[in-house]
Amino acid sequence: MLSFILRRLGTMALTMLCLTLVVFFLINLDPNLKKLAISQTEMHTSAEQLENWLVNHGYRQNFFSRYGQWLGIVPKQPVTDPATGKPTRRFSFCNDPVEPTFSGVLQGDFGCSTKFKTTVASKLFPALGATGILMFWVLVVMVPISLLIGILAGMREGSRTDRTLSVASIASTATPEYVSGVIFTVIFASWLGLLNGSAASASRGITFYNFTLPVMTLAIYGIGYIARMTRASMVEVMTQQYIRTARLKGLSFGSVVVKHALRNALIAPFTVIMLQFPWLLTGVVIVEVMFRYQGFGYTLVEAAGNNDIDLLLGCSLVSVFIVLITQLISDVGYAFLNPRIRVQ
Amino acid sequence: MQLEYIGAFDVVLGVLARFWPVWISLVLVMGASFAYKKRLGLYGQLFDSSVGIVGVGICLFWLFTAIFASTVSPFNPLVQIPIMKDALPGAVEPQSGLVYLFGGDKLARDVFSRMVYGSQIVLIIAPAATGFALMVGITLGLPAGYYGGRIDTLLSFLANLVLAFPVILLFYLLVTPGIMETPIPYAMAGLFFLFPIIFFSVLFWTRYKKRPDRLYILMGLTLIVGGWVYAGLVFDADPFRIIHIDPNQLNIFVAVVFASSPGVFRIVRGLVMDIKTRDYVAAAQTRGESPWYIMLWEILPNARGPLIVDACLRIGYTTILLGTLGYFGLGLAPESPDWGTAIKDASRLLRSFIHPALPPTIALMSFVLGLNLLADSLREQSMKD
């Protein structure tokens, strides 16, 4: 087991290395750098001045040496101030080193956000915290509801409850966040006026009034999918021999479901729930933009829209890490939950 | 000047009446399918369940809407008639006397016409992109599952690499105006659009290599048609000027194919690994058939059930992806009538007007729902045998 986890962690590190290299390459394409230079300098600067800005801030160094600096395996060089000729910080608002030092992601320095004029760490981690709160509430809502729907539907395959709940879950998987978000806002904020259509105030304090719509919107897309997986798993379990045995020895239907079927039927949905995280990540971006909630997704969109290189790299590192770690947890957890599976 | 309005009942009637070519075609096709369902194989079996009928009905509805868009929609989706700005549903346009059935948006365009024309964009890009993703996924998934070993390790690593990217980040990196100045989208298009040509060439070659009369015709057709489409799509150099794609649409297309082919790859690989242990594959191996013949003519036809179901779901998912692109204003032109862009524009003004937001959301939802219902009943029917 330990060697399996170690090997997976190795693959994970390799994947992250490749992906960050790809992201680094794509963000540093020439048109993107030009866009950054234009947004960072005053209006109507000449092409020469833009080029100067890029050189002065170290964007014109060798690609691989810059990637190495970001990673922390090549010492980060300070830039020379053209006026004084002395080494100086790249951005005055960050604590960039004045002497060549190893200061990259491996040392815990995520770099400098050009959009928010601060370090990436001080912007990214509070945002992650805010998204964490959102995710927590989404899971609290989503998991019990979807498991309940799935179990009720799969308990008696082909019954009317099953049909109704199955169609309802299909409908929910056909409703992406930007559709359900609009519909819920129209119903609950515009018509009924019960809830707030914006979650901007939620960063100061979460209330039922401002936080229900984002949570609902985000949960609805996942509910259908998890419910369908739970149903499939439950249907399979209900046809097993031990369920028939339990029924034949005279146990009531309810107690068969709760005591014998449930535990075995919940193994498969566990994997599905863990693998929902990558999907939730895209949903988080849509929902946070739609309801103006200052979290990870909002930061990602701001970073991408303004070509904020270090911040976007930080965001991609975090999201790729989340995807890969949830895959690992789901594999390991599955092996623990299902004794019939042994990993080699 | 005061606008005149028609009542809610007249709006409903008007909408139903505008769709008249769609209703006629729907009745014809559904009626014919229902009458001959015994002879139509898997498609005919769909008409045995109500879920299947509803699914087919919704999909066909949007298909015919896309085909007859110019007849169904009363106005041009891009033309702005200033007096109709933010008009409520049922407002009568004074000059032509035609009705803005679902009202006007903030740029005074007809919401109903935009919704109808939006279906065209979705129904062209989503199935085509899914088709290419299927080709790429199948062509790479077959050898990965069949041979295993190093080629499998490499391809699976690459597929997992793409799958580990959150879709939205991928789009923000791949669908930008900046990237269209670089050769990257064209290089990717050049790579992806090669796969159908390779697929069909190998398909015909393995089957007919002993029968030159058939082989030459089929290979010639594949190369001519494939080369023609390839030249039109990648280099925009179609000699007959029929096949043409805008650079930004090509960019979207490539990004969507790129995002969804690893998923197809994983499914095909899993199916192949399962099917290659069957007796008929062993029999073909004993006969001395070539590996690619076995993959394409023994394994692939037996994997078609799950692949068809996946293709249906994937078209729906691609529709959602296109909507996401529109919602973030990536790739598509800002005045494009596609549903995602319409939802983005309308959702910013929800506080004041809700009517421009509802038609595109309901359209998108119903189309994806139709595809999902179709996939569900296809799965159920194929499980029966």
C-alpha cells in the first residue's frame, strides 16, 4: 500500500511539473506578454516602451531560466534599475529579493500579483479559504440529498418513485450552473424576493440570505450525477444473494435496506463524490463570478482576464493539486472501503 | 412613443405558430419512425419507452429549429431596432407589425430570434466537435487498450494530464484573442483533423487490402473528401469556398475537441481491455488477422453500444461547455446569438429585466435534457439484449 501511494505521489509530481510547464508556456506567449505590458503601463505607450517594461521586469529572460526561477531551482535574479544601475526589486509592492536567491514555489514563494499589487500568497490563500467555506456548505447540502435520492430510487428498481427520481436527476445533470443560477435568481431573488442575488456581502459574514443561492446553484448540478451513481450501485446490491437471503429469513424490507444493502451500496458513490471535486472547481468559477463571491474562482478569472502571470500559475498549481489529490484519495479510500480490492 | 402589447395568451399562440415548419417535420419524422419502429433497429426501440420518445422529440425539435431558423425567427438576430430596447414580451414592432414574442434585450434585439438562431451555432459545433473527439479518442484508445505496455502508459499519462486541467482554466489559456496570433490553434487543428483521415484509411485498408477494386474507390474517396475538408478547415484554402470556418470558431472547436477527447480515450481503452479477452478476438488472432483489423473490425463494433450512449451524453456536455465559453465571453463574437453569450448578457441585468434571461436558459437546458434522456433510454434498450 505504501509503495502504491509513493508511486502515485511520484506520478503526481511529474504531472504537476508538466502541467505547470505547459501553463507557463501558454501564459508567456508573446501576445499575452504584450497585453500584460499594456495593462501595466500608462495609456498610449510606444511599442519600444512596452518592450522596455518587459525587459526591466525580467520578462525577457530565457524561458527555461524563468521557469526555473518560478519553481525555485534557479536563483531569482534581481533586475537592474536603468537609472541608478543598482539591483532593485522587480515590483515595489512585493518583497522580491535584491540579491540572487533561490525563491520559488519550492521555497514557498508564489511570486507577485501584478493585478492586485501584492504577493500571490496573500491573495490566493484567503480566496481559497473563502472557497473552502462555500465547498463545505455545498457538500453538506449535496451529499445527503443525492445519497437519499439514489437510495430511494434504487431500492425498488422500476417503481414509480424510481422513474420520477431518475428523470429528476437526469434533469438536474442537464442544468449547468449558469442556467440554474439564472433560474434560481429569477425565482428566489426577483419574484419572491426571499434571497439575495449577490453573495458579495458573504465575505464579511455568511447568512442564509446571501449564501443560499450560490450553494444551491452549485449543489444542483452534482446532485443528479451522484444520485444516479448511487442508484446504479443500489440496484446492483439489491439483486445480490445476501439480500435475498436476508429477505427470506424474514427481515423487514426497511431493515434489509438499512442494515444489509446501504453499507455496500455506498462504496461506489464515495469514489464519485471524490471525483466530483474537479467538476466543482469549474462550477465554483461560474458561481463565484455570477454571485460576485470573492473566492478562488473569482481570483482565477481576474488573473486570467488580466494576464496576471504569477497569480494564474498559482491558481493552476492549486487546482491541479486538488484534482490529483482527490483522485489519489478516492483510489486509496476505495481500497480501504472495499476489502475485495487490493492495490499492488 | 408608446409600444403596443399583445396578451400572454397571444404570445404563447404566436410562439407555437412561428414554429410551424418544425411541428410539421416533427410530426412527419416521429410518425414515420413510430410506424416503422420494428424495422429501425436500436433507433426504433427508442419508441418503446416514453422517456425515449420525449428524448428523441426534444432533440429533433432543436434539430429542425436549427434547420428552419430563418423561417421560424421573425427578425434578424443581430439587427437592433432602437425603440424596442428592453421591450417586454409581446411588444409589437411598429414598422413591420411583427411581435417581439419574448421581448427585446438591452441592445434592442429580438430575444426569440436570437434563441432560434442560437440553436444553429450549438447544433453545428457540438456534434461536430464530439465527432472529432470520438475519432481522436478511438484512434488512440484502441492501440492503448489492445497493446498495453509502454504505448498505453504514455498515452494514458498524456490523457490524465489533460484531464487534470480544470476545463475552465484550459479554456482561459487556449481560447484567447492572443493565441490566435500564434500558430498554436492551427497546429492543434492540423493534428486533430488528421485523425479522421487516418481512422478511415486504416479502416478500409485493413478490410479490403486483398480486394483492390473496393480499396481504391474507398481510399480515394477518403483521401479526397478528407483532404478537401482538411484544407478548408485548417488552411482555410477550400478551392470551392464551401467549407469555411472563422479563426475564432476554429479556436473554440479545437479547444473543445482537446478537452473532451481524453474522456473518449479512457472509455475506449477500458472497453478494449475488456473485449480483447473474448473468444472471438482469440479466434481472429489465431486466424492470423492483423492487430489493426482486430481492433477496428472485431473489437470496435462490439464496443459501439456504450460509445453511442457516451456520444449522446458528450454532445450534451459539449453544449454545456459551449455555454460556459459564451458565459465567460471567450472565443465567440460578443454579438453572437449563441445561448451562453445570451445568458451572460442577460444575467448581468437580472435585477431590472428577467425576460431576456429565460429563453436561452430554458433552450439550453431542454436540449441537454433531451440528449440525456435519449442517452438514458439508449442505455436501457441496449442493456435489454
